[in-house]
Amino acid sequence: MQIRVLAFGVLQWSLGKVAIVDVPEGISIAGLLEHLRAHPPAGQPLPDLRSLGVSVNAEYSQNDRILHHGDEVAILPPAAGGALGVASPQPAVK
């Protein structure tokens, strides 16, 4: 079956922005990630994939979710930084 994979951030080096991937029927998200580690579509090794956000058809999903032909899987690397609208602590004035 075919899955459409969208990659964001540093993952685009290994996966490309969009890839159509052939995988076995009944594969889970965890299985897809293993498949992508073994066969990265863009040919570059994948970075560590332990802290990813994954959505299926625009809905955040857990690694045990079973995928179906035509599903769109977005893989998002962890993001760093602060929260918007939250003031940073002010340094103490001496």
C-alpha cells in the first residue's frame, strides 16, 4: 500500500518534503518509522526519531496506530524555544 509522508524541519534532508512510500498492509506508525530508517526516500540517514510528533490525516497519533492505503503521515521533529506570550524573567538589578 502507499502512504504519503510529509517531513518538516531537519527531517526533509532524509525524507524530502513529500514522499510516497510503499509499505506492507497493516503497518503501524512505529513500523513506518522503522521502514523509513531502513529506506530513507531521499537517501540520507535519518536523525534520531525518538522525540517526534506524528499526525495521520491531520490528527496527532500514537505509534501503535495502524495505517491505511492513502493515509497522509506528517512527521515533525521536536522544536526548541520558549512559549509565545510568556515574559522572560527579568535579571536582578544591583
